[in-house]
Amino acid sequence: MRRGRPVLLLLVGALLLAGCSNYSGDATQRVREWATSAPWDANDQQLVSDLGDLANGLRLRRLLPLRTACEAFAADAAVLYDTLPTPDKRLTDELNTALGGFDRAARDCYASSAFSSATFRRYQRELASATATYHQAERRLAGFGVH
């Protein structure tokens, strides 16, 4: 019986932690509560605006303003990252992947010395991948009734 005791203690601890959620109701209600407290709308609008600024900076081919926009983008992604975890593990995983990718992309963007540099190309790849994952998370949220 002594060998089963640590497993039992871990199981009881996990159940207690799971019961400490700040959110109540079914999965949809819990995700909606998280989205309201995050606040998802404001954070999402800011990131979408930032993505537009990044695309505009690339279109204008002005590296210094783009690097500045990347720095602000990283800060805005960190604000949303600080609201994790969500009540839905898959949503949390998607947002974690996207926001981590945004952070890496922003660091590469800021470190780029030219549009033709390997660091800048890495920024573009990472941003594209993270943006696709972010849109996937947005679709998941829409499935919970969060827009």
C-alpha cells in the first residue's frame, strides 16, 4: 500500500487544483468567462491592428518603423499571453504556440539589419506560422461563441 500512496496524493492534489478554477458552468460558459476577464476583445483587436501595422511596414519597405512596430507587437502579445491558461486546453495550447511564435518573430524582426537578411526571412516564416495558428485559435473561440 505504501507504493500507491504517492500516486493517490498526486491524484487528490490534481483534483483539488482542478476544482479551484475561477470559472463555472459548461465548457462554453467557462471559455466565455475567460474571454471577458482576459479581456479577449481588446487584446485581439490590438494584435490584429499590430499585424496590419507589420504588413504595412513591410509594404512600405521601411525597416526602422517596422522594427519599432515589432517591438510594440511583442509587448501586446505578452499582454494576451499573461491571461493564459484558458479553461480549454486545446485553445490554451493554440494560443501559447501562436503567442510564442509572435514573440520569436518580433525578436527576429527587431534584430534584422536588412530586409534581405536571414534573420528577416526567419521573422517572416515565424510570423506566418504563428498567424495561422492564431487564426485557428480565433476559430476555436468562435466555436465557443466568442467573437
